Amino acid sequence: MILRSPPPKRLKSDAGGSPISANASGSGNQLVIYEDSPLPAPAPLQTSNDQSDQHLCTYQCRQMVKADVLDAFSKAEKQVQEYQTQLQTLNANFSEADAERKQLRDNLLYSKQELAAAKGREKMLQEQLLTEINNSQERYTKELQSCHELEVKLQNEMNLRKKAESSAATAEEKAKLLEDKLTQLSGSVDREKKRLNNDIAQLGKEAKLSVSRIGADLERMQCRAQNAETESNLLRSQLEHLKLKFDECLQEKTEVDKKLSSFTSQTASSSDNSVLIKHLQEEVKSYEAEVREARKLKSRHVDAELLKVKLLEENSRRERAESELSKMHELQLSMEMLNNELSSWKSLLNDIPGVSCPDDIVMKVSTLQNEVVQSSMKIEEANTRFKQLEVALEATQLGRQSAETEAALAKEKSEALKTDVKRIEVMLSLVTEEKEQLKAVVNELRKSTSEGSVPGAGATDGTLIQEFESSLAKKENYLKDLENDLSQLKDVNNRLRSEIELLNEKLVDEARRNKSLERDSDRLRSEISLLESKLGHGDYSAANTRVLRMVNTLGVENEAKQTIEALQAELQKAKERLQAVEELKNQSGDAGKLVDSHITGKIAQLKEQIATLEKREERYKTVFADRISVFRRACCELFGYKIVMDEHQRPNGIPVTRFTLQSIYAQNDDEKLEFEYESGNTSILNNGYASQGEIAKQIEIFIRKFNSIPAFTANLTMESFNRRTLY
Amino acid sequence: MASKTAAAKDIITLHGSAAIVSEFFCYAANSILYNRAVYPEESFVKVKKYGLPMLLIEDESVKSFMSNLTSQISEWLEAGKLQRVVLVIMSKATGEVLERWNFRIETDTEVVDKGVPREKSDKEIMREIQAIMRQVASSVTYLPCLDETCVFDVLAYTDTDVAVPFTWVDSDPKLIANPQMVKLHGFDTKIHKVDTLVSYKNDEWDEEE
């Protein structure tokens, strides 16, 4: 509004001051534009209107006022231009800011996408981690269980090892004790040997004495025999002489008899004849006496020959006795050795615990050997297990290293995420800085629009500013959301980091356990292979297992028979020796007693063996008899035939087995079938029953045609059964 | 004998399983004696068993030995006391053990104690036994030749509390020093599980190599 009257001119200082003041006021109020329509004037304008009312100006004043107004207008125009340039700059800035906003928006979207991708990746990672955690948890639980089991096994093995070591130590102690005892026994054996040698020397001396006595007796007998021989020779010569004489006497007797007969035929009898007869009778008597003497000599000769025979027998007996004496020495020695060994072993048996008879020693030694072997094997196994545990430790370390590498990879991933997060944070900071800058610009614009008065531009500027403010508000919201997301991501990252660390630890433990499990599996495989090799080798535990073998009854029977025969032969020999020794004993005195005792002892042992073998043979026979009877009865009941087996010999000497079958349904005893079995071939024999019409037909059909004896017998059984039951 | 046809599988009792195992051992022993020429070929007769032509010895003494053996084995199997059966081939002259045919037996104690039956197809058992018999026959290719006259014996590894008949005596295990071992197939009746293994003395030629 144009001031109607210029303000009063004041002194230069005042005038200068007033326009200055006016200008100042005007400048302070900026350009006051004349308008017909009333405008809401600010309060200072009202005061200026008041002043204008006061100030009535002349033309000069108007001109002055015009000049002032023009100046003010030019100034205002300049200001407007400045403001326009500022607007343009602001618009340029706004466009730049808009472009930047768009860029930021694009960046925001890009960052959002990246965030979403990162979120997706994190989710995937989380899922993977969760699955890995679940798997590792499962493995962890399994490995915990296996660890517990392995710990228990380790403890058991340690205990076993200790037990094995203790048992080995006890076995060693026992072995040492046994060795000591053995040395003691060997000393005692040596002492007894010396004593026995002394006894043997004494016995030898006694035997020598007895032998010398026997020799003396033999020499006596020899002398007697020689004397008897000489006597017999003499007697023989006498006998021959007497024989000759006897023959002569017989001849003379026959002549005399002839003569006597001739004399008796003649009647003449004279004293000479009677004298002759007497003489002849006397000669006959003498001859008879000589004959008697000759007979006596003959009998003596026979006695002498008998004595010779006896002498020879006695010589032979002497030789036998000498040989048997030498053998008896040896037998004595062997018997003594055996007795000593027996006594020593008996004493050993008494000393060894858990042994009651010699057979137990073998078992005991075998059990001890097995125990020692088992303990050594257990020790070796324990050593292998320790080595395997060491290997497992190394393997767990390798697993830990692999887990560490995996953890490093996870860390790298997390660091990459961190860098992404940082990058986003940096972008956000940049965006916030720009936002602040834009805010400051907006505030400046607001201020400028509030002081100046360009309504049209101001309106557009206001809308633009409002839009800009709205966009800024949106950006701020976006930024807040991003910040929230960032904070969440940071939290998630921290959680993930902690989980990763936990997982790393778990991975390390699990790797260790995996390796220990692998070691255990290798150990178990080796144990399995060891056990399989042991099984294949035939090893067994005497505590749980017993090895039996079946006695080959046929072989045992033959062996038993052979042993019985051998023992019987030995018994006969021993009996002969005993008889010889008894005869020697009768001849010699005391030497035979010792021989008897040893021989009787041996004979007693042999008799005992024979008795046991005979008992065994009888037992076998009874068992076989029972079995055979049971088998026969069963065959009879099952197949319906009583079978009798006989051994026959053909005329050509070949032995064959003959079977006689009688059906249980037979109506008389004549209904018998005879079969012959030779080297796997069975043939039917013709007899009265087999040659009957129907039977012969059946034989022809079943046996000759179809070559089936069982079919024939079955058919016969059925027919006889039917006959018995139905008819 | 050993099984009754049930709805789906064959039911196997303890008695039946023992009979199957003892019968298997009899045929396996005969097959080993034939393949290892312990007895001459003419002593054997061919029969059909397990779907294969099997050889059985005709010698009466060996037959009676085998029958007594299988009956005792069956008894011990039913009692659950038998752990192993070993067929040993020895040199007749020196008595040295040349081969050990090891039949290890695992018994289901629940069946022995409670008498519960099990189910398994007879055909499958027969197939398993058939495989073992084929392996026994083919063992000739890698087992060393038995050039000398040999005899055989049978050992039974039993529990210590088993009732021993008078025809059986305690024995040493007749082991081979440093043997070679070959594991063969096994079969399982669900009551008795039998594993076969042969261990033999190293051939002199192999030792030299």
C-alpha cells in the first residue's frame, strides 16, 4: 500500500534516519505493495498507516516517495530475483535431493533385497544349523552311550587284565613252587637211587652167593652124575659080560636040557648023572643069580640114564635160572624204578591241589596252560586296545581340526554377514546424514517462505515441501525399520556366533567319539578275526567245553581181543618163569624170595589188567546183546518177520550169511523163508515152503521179475494177515 | 518229520531241527570221506538228497559208527548241549592230523527251555545245505592232496555238564599247528545255526613257496 503522504522530512540525520528507518522498517517488512483490496497488514504497517495519515505529502514528497518506492521496488525485484535464483537453486537442490532420494530409495530397496536375501540365507543357515544341531545331538547322545559302554568295557578289561596278571603271577608262583618241589624230589630220588643201588649191590652179592651155592650144588650133581655115569659104564660092561655069560648059560642050559631029555629017555641012572645034574642045577642057580645081578645092573643102568636125563634137565634149569636171575635183576631194577616213580608221583599228586589221580594231572596241566595262554592273550588284547585308544586320540585330534576348519568357514560366513551389515549401516548413516541435510534445507526453505511473500511460488514451494517432508518422513520410517532390522540381525548374528561356538565344541567332541567308535569297530573286527581263527584252530575254554570222541566199538573190540591175547601170552610166560623160579627156589633158598615178590607183583598187575579187559569185554558183549535183541524185536514188530542169522560155509569154502525169516502170522513152523547174503547180494533159497505154488508164483513175480524182496515179503505178510484175521 | 506245512511258512520244532542237523552231518561226513578219498570210490553208493546226488558209504562198520554218532548228536542237540562237531582226518601211519572239518553249532536256548517252535521254509534250508555240499565238493581244488592212507575220527565239543555215555570218552582236540583256514557257507533252521570251516595243514609245496 502506497503511503498517501510521505512521512515528514526530518533533519538529514533524522531524514536519513527515517527513510532508513522506513527503509529499515520497509526492509524489515520487506516490500509493501499497494493493493486496493485490503490485506491483512502486519502490525507495523498499521503503525505506518498511522504515520502516513499523519504524513501528507506534496508532489515532492510524492516524487520522493515514488523514488523511494521505486528504489524499494528495485530492491524488491532484486530480492525477488535473488529469491528466484535461490528457488532455482533450491529446485535444483530439490531435484538433486529427489534424485538422491530415488537413488537412496533404490539403494534402500536393494539393501532390502539384500536384507531379505541375507534373511533367507540366515534362515537357511539356521535351518541347516538346526538340522546339524539335531544330528549332532543325536550323535552326541549315541556317542555318549557308546562312551559309557566303552568306559564300562574298559573297566572290565582293566579288571580282567589285573585278574590275568594276578593269575599269571600265581601261576608263576605255583610253577616256582613246583620247580622247588621237583628239585627236592630229584634230590630225594637221587638219595633213594643211592640207597637202592646199595640194596641192589647187597642183593647182587646175595644173588652171587645163591648162584655160587647153586653152582656148588650143580657141581655136586655133576660129580654124582659123573659117578653115576662111571657106575653105569661099569654096570654096562658088567651087563654085557653077564649077557654074554647068560647067553652061554642059556646055550649050556639048552644043551643040558637036551642032555637031560636024552638022559631021561635012557633008563641008565648013575651017580655021575646025579652029580652032573646037581652040578648043572648049581650052575643054573649061579646063572640065575648072575641073571638077577644082570637085571639089577640093567635097572641100575636105567637109573643111571634117568639120572643123566635129570642131570641134563638140571643143567638146563640152571642155565634158565641164571638167565632168569639176570632178567630178574633187570626186572628188580625196573620195578624199583617204577615204584620210586609211583611214590614220587603220588607225593607230587598229594602236593598238587585239585588233583586226586594221575589223570587229573594232565587235565590240570592243560587247564593251567590254557589259563596261562588265555591270560597272555588277554594281556596282548589289552595292549592292542591301549594302542587302539592312542590311535583313536590321534583320530579325534584330526576330527577336531576338521571341525575347526568348519568353524572357521562358519566364522567367515558370519564375518561376511557382518561386513554386509556394516555396509548397510554405513549406507544408513549416509542416508541419515543426507536426511539431516535435507531437513536443514527444508527448514531453511520454510524460513524463507515464511519471511517473504510470493504467494504463488510459496504455494508450490509449500506443496513441494510437504511432499518432500512426507517423503522424508517415509524415509525416516524406512530408516527406522532398517535400524530395527539391523539390530535384530545383530542379535541374530550374536546368537548364531554363540551357537556356532557351541557347535564347534560339540563337533570336536563328536569327532573324537567318532574316531573312538571307529577304533572300537576295528578292534572288534580284529577280535572277531582272532576268535574266528581260534575257532577254526579248534581252541576252546575248558571251563565251558568238553571234547569227546566216540570209541570205535569195532576197533576197540578187536584191540581188546588183541590185548587180551597178548596179556594171556605174557601171563603164560610169566607162569613158566614163576615155575622155574619156584624150582630154583626149592633148590636155592632165600634168593628166590625176592624174585618171587617182584614177579608176583607184576603178575598181579597183569592179572588186574586182564580182569579189567575181560570186564570191559563182558560189558560190551552184554550191551551188544541187549542192542541186538532190541533191534531184533523191533524188526520183528515193525516188519512182521522173525529173523535168524547164521553163518555158513559153502562147499568151496566161501563164508556166507544165511537169514531165516518166519512171519508172525505164520500158521505153522514150516512156513519159513531162507535168504542167503553175500557181499551185498541177497538171494532166496528154495525150500519146502518157497516151492509151494502160490509162494513160488509170488517169488517169480516180485523177486525174479521186479527184483524186490521187500515187496515179496510185504505181500506175503498181507496175505498171511488176511488169512489170519478174515478167514 | 521235521516240519508241518503251516499257513505261510513251515513250522520247525526242536526235534525236527536236531534231526535236520544230524542228518546233514551224516551226509556231509560221507561227502568229505568220498572227496578226500579216505575210503575207495567203490565203497560208496549214490543216493539223491538235498536235490543233489550224494554218496553214502556201504561199509557196515562205518555205517554203524555213523548211525550211532548221528543218534547221539541228535540227542545232544535236543538237549542244547552240543557246541561243535569236528571231523578229523589223520595219517594212519603217523597219526598226524591233516584236516579238521569244523561244524560250529549255535542253539536258540529259548527253544530248548520253552519248547517254542520256529518258522522257516524247508526249501530255504535245503537250499542252504545244498550250497554247503557244493562247496565241500569243490574244496578238492584248493585242499592239499592226501597221498598217504588216512583215517578219520569225530570229536564233539559239548557242555561240561553233559551226560557222557560209556561209548564216548574224553579226548584232546587234535589241533593242527599253523593251519590254513577256509570258511564255508552255513545254514540256519532258526533253532540251530551251523557254520562250516575247514582247516588244513600247510602243504610242503606251499611252505617252500
